[in-house]
Amino acid sequence: MALGDLNKDALEAAQRITLAEQGVATTADTDGRWTRARSIHVTPEQARRTARKHARLAPAWPGLHQTDEPSEGVYA
């Protein structure tokens, strides 16, 4: 998505994010509003542990993942 298409000010805000502001992003909604968001750094191992810890909360959707290929990715 191009921020400039939704809001010119959002694009300018995104361009002002410096390297010292790692984890900061500019997000936009379809109504044209935008905001700066911040997240903490999560290592791949932390993400895997958290996904495993809460996997029981994921809904069971039969047929969602039917393949003969081995699972690859962050949570594999």
C-alpha cells in the first residue's frame, strides 16, 4: 500500500522515521486517518515460544493446511 495515496501527511511522517526509532511505523486506515505505531523487538525464538505457548487457543479449521510438503517458517 502506498501511504501517499491515502494521506500525504502519513507519507511525510513515515519518511521522518530515523534509524534510532526502530520499531516505529506509520499505519493508515481506509478512511484516510493515520497514526504512528511502536512495537518492541521480538526475536524469532521468542516468537516461536509464544506461538507454541498459545497454540491451543487457535481455532481448528479442517482442511486449512493440507499438504504433503514439510512445514517451514518461523513456527516450524
